[in-house]
Amino acid sequence: MDSETTISSESDVQYSTPHVYFFVPYNVDDDGDDDELGAILRLGEASDLEYDCTSSELAAYYPQQHISDAGDSDTAVDQAAGVSDSETLKGILLSCDGRILVKAGEKMYIETGAYNQAVNGNYELDATGSYTTAAAGTVSISSTGSDVKIASADSKDIYITAGETSSGSANGTIYESSQDHYKVIGGHQYEKSTAKDTYVTGVSNNFFFGATSTVQVDADFTLLAGGSCMVKPILNVVLTGIQFEVIGKLFELKGSATDMKESWFGVAGLSTKVNELEAEIYATDVTVSQTTVQARDNLAAVAILESKVRQLEAEMGGVRAAVRDMDVHM
């Protein structure tokens, strides 16, 4: 053990740090201490081997993060055993250019302050039992060069809960941000329950529903269609107690049955085309009061008119009629 002050043969640096170390050089010769590192185990404070290393050589002894945190190689050696009290703290240095194998037949416990682990290759963690990770701060999982995959075993579920409470409910928010979103539901059930749904989509949307679809809305429902709106096939339309307005559009009904109850229709500038319409009206009572009809410069032409009137009761007063060239057969 170097417990007294010694002088290095290659420098004037004094060594008064208590330590003991086992050093195995990269190769075997008379000046083994000056050769590249094979393996070293040092207990205590920094040794002369560490003080004599250049910046590039020290990277073989110390983890790179330790050197980066210290700021330079000299400070990294001074802080090799600790930072808060470098004169009394003792550390352990274990490094090599081969493998380090650790096996415990029962349990292994590691407890540290801050912990940094750098892997210059693939990293694998296999557990035959449960694997639990807990952190009081932020948990971040990211990939800087490839995809991130989360998968469970065959027929096993994945649970994601934001703000889980002691009762098992959630009061957090899940944020998703992506360029594209592709979702495949392989089963027969898909449920979504929210207090409010808002969708902001692009210029083209396609929705495919099954044989039976039901859309139920609350007291107020607004649907804004684009320049062209097509709904087909219309087999049966039932409108009950609504206000329906058509303004300046072409409205065509072909082969449709429409049942309307208690409806109000306001039509302005409407062009209506009805093809192959069969209308049957039974038990109809029509009352017209306070009606004024004004007609100016109208020409009416009636050809081949057949009128059949049965049981007609007419009351006319103050009628002035001018009839020319009229032939009536009764």
C-alpha cells in the first residue's frame, strides 16, 4: 500500500493518496506499468497509474461520462474517489479491455446516488419473472436511430393509463402526435367513451359502415356539406317535427317514400323535378281564407280538356264572364 509520499520516475507529481491496486498489463515485459491497460482493480484514492495517464489513455480506465462530468482529465483523476470530500472518500476503480462476469446464485443489490450506464452496443435485459421500473421523475423512452416497438405476448393485453388513481380510474391526458396514424382492430369490439369528440380532418374523408348504422345526437346537430352531397339509396325517410329549408338548389325525388309529420318547409328559388310520381290523397280537408290572387298579362291555353265533376255544389255571386266560341256537351 502506498501510504507515504512517493515520487514518480516520470513526473514531479507527489502521491500521498492511500490506495492499493492490482494491475495486469496488456502484454508482458519489464515495464509492465507503462504498457496499455489489460485490467485494473484499485481500492482507495487515485493511484500513480491514473495520474500518469494521458487524456486518451485515461479513457481506458474511466467511463467517458465521468470524464465529461468532471470537465477535463486532471479533474477526473482528482474526483476518481469522490467529489464532496476528496481527502477522506475512498472509491473503487474496476476496468479492463476484456469481459467482466458477475453472477450471484441468490440476490444482488446495487444502491447508488446518481447512476449512468453507457452501452457501446446492443443492450438486453431478460427477466424470467416480473420487471418493474419506477421513477419519481420523468420516464423517457426514445430511439435516436430506429423504431420503438412495444409488444406483449400472444393473446396478452397492453394497458396504458394516464394519471391512474388509487381506485383504478384515470385523470390524466394522453397526447399523440404523428405524421400518419394507422390502426388495425382485429377483433369485433371497439369502444370509445368521451364527453366531447372534436375531429379536424383533411380535404378527403371516407367512412365505411356496416349493414346497420345508428348516429344519435343531442338537442342541436349541425351538418355542413360541400358543393356536392349524395346519399343513396334512400328507401325510407321519416322527418318528424323539424324545420327544413332548401334555398336555390335542385331537389329531385325519384321512387322514394317520404313520411313527414308536423314539418315546416321554407323554399326560396327552388327548382323541383319529380319523375314517375304517384300521389294518393284520402280524407283531405283544405281551408283557404283571406286569399288574394292577382294575375296580369297571363295567357292560358287548354287543349283536349276533359272535366268530370260529380256532386258539385257551387255558390257564385257577382260573376262577370265573357265566353267566346265555346262548345259544351253535358
